[in-house]
Amino acid sequence: MTQLEYARQGTVTDKMKQAAAVEGVDAEVLRQRIAEGTAIICHNNKRANGIPLAVGKGLSTKVNANIGTSKDDKSIDKELEKARVAVAAGAHAIMDLSTGGPIDEIRAAIIRETQACIGSVPLYQAAVDTVTRKGKAMVDMTVDEIFDGIVKHLEDGVDFITVHCGVTRATVERMDKEGRIMEVVSRGGSFTIEWMTHNDAENPLYEYFDRLLEIVKPYDATLSLGDGFRPGCLADATDRAQIQELIILGELTQRAWDAGIQVMIEGPGHVPLNQIEANIQLQKRLCHGAPFYVLGPLVTDIAPGYDHITCAIGGTVAAAAGADFLCYVTASEHLALPTVEDVHEGVMACRLAAHAGDIVKGVKGAIDKDIAMAKCRKELDWEGQFALALDPEKARRIRAESGVDEEHGACTMCGEFCAYKVMTARKEKVQASS
């Protein structure tokens, strides 16, 4: 049985208990949310390690870090280092999107060496294997080869797989009629559309969705229904193709639930700030409250080199509006594969967004650290501040490099004119006079 099926029959599983303890919520409450589909437990039954990750309603907003090789950079060691850095920085999940080098070995190593939740896009590997191992064009993948790629990833223990099931011939036609500046920026979406066009056929992941459900169920992996039509620029946001895909994903969500399969929905993308909340509300309504996993969103198109900041701005609004899972964007987005440092900074920026959103959502315990930090700042307790900081090492380094005189306690911004010290002195005078 799957976690969804156990939840529906009233059973609180060990995975639910473990995830609930991490979240600080009652396991029975988590079970109820899993039963209704508004929360999920990400953990493949084949996974020998890893911690069950709860995502969804009333839970803390999770953060994912994308890593992976390309044809131009195939280093396993570098990707493993990125995975370690991402987890150390606080990422809850890692998506391996490798398309270059020994893809199977890279995925296996990432799964083996981290406790984080692991996601992937099996279609990437199916396409790469078709070209590099079988000497065929990508568009000559067979339906069986596409599904074989899914099985391979599930057998390895991947906890959630992105599948672009909402990319259909009708949705492509709708996009073409309306027109877009960026058309399709999703790699999996573009692969699927090219395959459909060449073969004059429907998307196999949509046409044979029941087959997909049968494959996934024994592993109890989560289906992450991908947004092949996510907008790649602000001008394309919330258009007919994007919404049509979302409607289809809502229908497929219901079918997956009927089969006992856990689902989350992927979302945009590049979205103007004033459209983000509406996008969240649409997804929650059309997809029956299923957890929402968003990339960014990015609120401007002109920030190459700073898109981790763009992501944090949009991610904060999205999380506050009800997004459950944020996929980070690094400073290298739109430019290159991220460096190890990019990964660290990207996770930190995304965690800031998630935490700020959790405070707005009233997630249990979210504001407690902020209150504790305020008290430490009032007392000029620097060690306490470092301990509570999102990135203690960076905070400590900045203070150490400032040349501050620790004897006086304040920072180099105000020194002896520190407002905290002034107010402390005032308080002491008031107490003395009384």
C-alpha cells in the first residue's frame, strides 16, 4: 500500500510519524492531510537511506536545489560537492538534472551520499540514452523507452519524478494560436513537443497515464506533474497555454489520487509580482489543494547574475500566498551551470523566502527564531546571534573582518553610538532613580 492508501484507511505509518516529528505537528493531523491530498510524504520504497519529507498544507515551506551535469561539464565530483553544499545550506531536496557524462553513476552517487529527498526528470535521460547509446535521434525514442527511463530512476530510489503529462497536442495548439515571446522554456516540455510533432502523436505520458500510475505505485514515489508551459518571461505569464495545462494537471491529479498515488504540481516560472498570488490560488483551486512546487517565481527578466535575488522576491510572495515547495534559482540562471558557491547562495536566498512565507502563513514555530534573534540583538549577544543566523559562518566572518573592537560589544556601524547601548544606559538610569 502507498502512504496515501494507508492515510485513507486511518493508519498513521512510521514515515508519517517521522515526518510529523520533524515538522512539529501531530501525526494524526498529517495523516488527515495526506488522505485528502493536500500533503505528501516523499520517500521511495526502494530508497535505502533518506528521510521522509512532508510537503503541503500547514507545513514549513520546503526548498529544492537543482544540480546536474551537462555535455560541457561532466564532473561527478563537482556535482557531489554541490549536493553536499546544498544539504549543508539547508536544502530539503535535491533534483539531479544531469544530461552529460555517466548519468546513472551520478544519480546513484547523489542518492547514496545524501539523506535529502531526491527528484529527477527521467525523460532527460531517456532522450540522452537514445542519442548517445542507441545512435538514434531524440525524436525516435519509442514509448517503451520513455517508460523504461522512468522505471530506471524509480528502481534507483528517486523519491519524486517530474513528468510533463499536461503537455498535449491541444495545449500546443492553444499556445501557437495565442502566441508567445519565449514559447516553451521547459527542457522536458520542449523534448515532449518535438517528439509529438515528429511522430504526429499524442504525449505518451498523457495518453498512457494509467500505465504511468501502475509503474509508480509499487515504489510509492511522488508524481511531480511538470509545467511544460511555464512562462519563460513576464510577458508570457498566466496565458491560455499555461492555464490549460494546469486544468489538465488538475484532472490528472484526481486520477492519480484514485489510483492511490501521491501528487504535487509544478508551477511557474517568470511571473510579475502582482500575478503570483493569483497563480497560487488558481493552482490550489484547479488541482484540489495538491501541494504546489514553484520555480522562483522570477519577478523580472533583467537580472542575469542576480536571479537568486529575483527568485527570493518572488518566492517570498509565493510562499506567503500558499506555495508549499520552492525550487531555488542561482546567480548563474540563464548564464551557465551554477558553481558550488552559487548553489550555497541560491539555497540561502530560497530559504529566506521560505521562512518569510512561513511567518505569514503562521507555520508553527516559524517566528520563534526571529523573536530569539531580537532578544540577542538587544543584549548585544553576538554568539547568540550567530547561532540563530541563517548562515552562521557568513555572519561570523563579516563581523570578524570588520575590525570591530569586541571589548565595546557593538558593531562598526554605530560603535559607541549604538542604539542598543544608549537604551540600555537609559534603562539603568531609570532603574537607579526609582
